Amino acid sequence: VLIVEDNLMNQKVAKVVVKHCGMTADVANNGAEAVEIMKGGGLYDVILMDIQMPVMDGLEATQRIREMEATGTIAKGNYIVATSANATAENHREGYEAGMDEYITKPIYPSKLKELLAKPKRMQTVLEFDDGADGDAEVTSLIGRNGSG
Amino acid sequence: MGKTKKTLEELEDERSALEQEAYDEKTKLLNRSQFQELLELQNEEEPEFVAEIVEMYLADAKEMLNELSKLFSEEKVKEAEDGKPNYNTVRAVLHKLKGSSSTFGADGVQQKCEELREHCINEDLDKCRTGEGSLEELQSNVDILSEFLAKYTAKIKEIYELSQEAKADE
């Protein structure tokens, strides 16, 4: 599990929860560190991504990771779960648009983490690309996400 | 030596009593389900978990309260171009404190953060500083919680030590 979180207490709680699920955890203190870890070939069953962090936030980090997946820089199909104290419908929408697979309220407890891990291996998230006039591929929508939610 | 040691049962009862105190609607110190979940994370592999989390939470809270205090200080307000405290920064700090408190299950503190946030939205500096929903009140709530947590972690340490002793005696 990759825990992306700037607050030490939340990091500790997340680490222990992961331990309780019988897994190991790596920690990134912000979105930029997470992106570096993924670039370096990080392979995780799930990435727990906090939203509000300094340097680079969770939304941007997720977008970067999805971009790297799309260009084949890293393996596809990373399971990114937003963990945030905020949970308005707007926040959810922003999260999903950035490429999150799930959006849950912090902190995540063992039962919830186990539930997430038990989900069948996700189908590839299908990204619809829009080749704008200037030729740059843009992610315009996220479709075909795992139907089991 | 003639030392009257409490039994594990007695200690557990005391611990239960402390918890009841915290979960009481009137004191609103801690959120039962949230705090229970945290307690359940402590085990043989992480015997000090609760104490560690408590320490981290209180250190965070202290730092944030200090920051808030500075932001509302006469000095800072006078410095400001518009003669107002930086309400945006205050709200950002409050948001962090609220987040930590919610992880921890500190309902009362969370609520006070909300109240103070309201005063910020209304840009009511007086209310921000003293009275209901003020920084002063928030500080006092954190102090009360801090005191409680010190008692509580001491109690679970006592229980842990006694149970380890009992194991050694077996």
C-alpha cells in the first residue's frame, strides 16, 4: 500500500491499519513524492491518496499518475483511493475527474481497507481522449469504471 | 512490601468509567465509535499506539493553536493592510485542526473549530478572540481534552503493565 499523506498522525494511523490487514506500507509526504515513487516503478495494491497536501496535492498527483499510465511510462490500473476529511459532492466529483477510483472519508479503518482490497481486480479505467487542435491529448472524461463501485 | 495493587478488573473498570466520561453527550470529549476504532488498532505489535497517536495529536493541536493565536494577535492585525486578521489563513489552519480532530474523534474540539470558523466568515474579530466559539474557548477545550487523554493513556499503560506482569507470572 502506498500512503500519501502529509500529517504524521494520519500517516501513523494509516500505517497501523495497513499492518492490521497484513500488508506493508510505503509513505509519501505529498503528491510530488508519490509521483516520484510511482515513476521509480512502485507497484501497489492500493494507493491511499490524501487530497490536501503541500507541494503537490492529491488531485494533481493522481492526474500525473494517470498520465504516466496512459503514456506507458508506468503500469496501468493503479487503484487510487482518495482519503480526505472533505466529502462534499463537489469534492467527490473533483476526485473522480482527476482519476480517483474511490473517495472515502479519513481515516480509513481496517474493515474498510479490507473491503477495498477484496474488490475484484479493477477493469482498466477507460479514458476518453480528446485530441485538441494543438494535438495534445486531453482527458475529457472517465468512462467504464469498475461497476461494483 | 504490603503494596495494595489493583486488579486488572478494577483497572479495566476505571478505564471504562473514563471512557464513559468522554463519550458523555454533555462533555463531548470524544466520539465513541471513532475512538473505539483507534483503540482497537493497539495490539501486541503496536503496544504504544494510542499513546503515540495522542502525543502526535496534541502536538499538532498545540502548534495550530499557537499559529491561530499569532494570527489574531494585535501585532498581526495592525500589520495588515486592511487592519484585519488573515481570515483565509485562519480558516486553513482550522481546517487542518478539524481534520486531525475528526481522525482522533475529538468531537468537542471539532465543533469549536466550526464555531470559530463561523466567526471568521462573519469577520467578527471580537467573537473570534473571546466568548462562545472563540479561540479562547477552543484552547480551553483542547486543554480539557489533553488532560483527559493524559489520564486515559496513563490508565491503559497501567493495564498493559499489569497484564504483562500477569503473563510473566504464568
